Amino acid sequence: MQKSNLAKRCLNCDLLKLCNGACPKDRFLYDDNDGIPYSYLCEGYKDYFSYIKEPLQKFLYYSRKYQNMSDIIRAIKA
Ligand code: SF4
């Protein structure tokens, strides 16, 4: 992905590392900030990635700490 191809809303989005600006084929909405299209699924991605962000961060943290999946799950639930 080239960052120059992303709309300002994506470049300024705190979910960019998770969403990656979404699939280029789905970028056909425009806002008033620039003439660069963004994904029509943006609002859904925001809801989804906001919902999984914290559990995903916990999973990544504990997956570095533990090798066994049951230990990871136990630590996340604690
Ligand atoms: S959630 Fe929306 S604004 Fe954020 S990077 Fe994805 S498409 Fe762009």
C-alpha cells in the first residue's frame, strides 16, 4: 500500500495499522477533505476494529509471553 494513495481520513485514522485503508476495490466514497476515495465499508471497519482492538492487543501481548494457547486464553480471561 502506498500511503500517497490513501485519503486524509485514513492517514489520520488510529485504526490504519489494522485496516490498512481497506481494499482498493471498495474505495468509492469521497469526503470534502480531498479528492481521494475511501472505502464504503469505513464505518463498519471502525466499529469492528474498535471492538477487537483491545482483545487483539491482549492476545498479542500474551502470545509473546506464553507458547501454549490454553495459557494464552487463561491469561486473557483472568
Ligand atoms: S477505518 Fe476507515 S478511515 Fe480508518 S483506515 Fe479504515 S477505511 Fe480508512
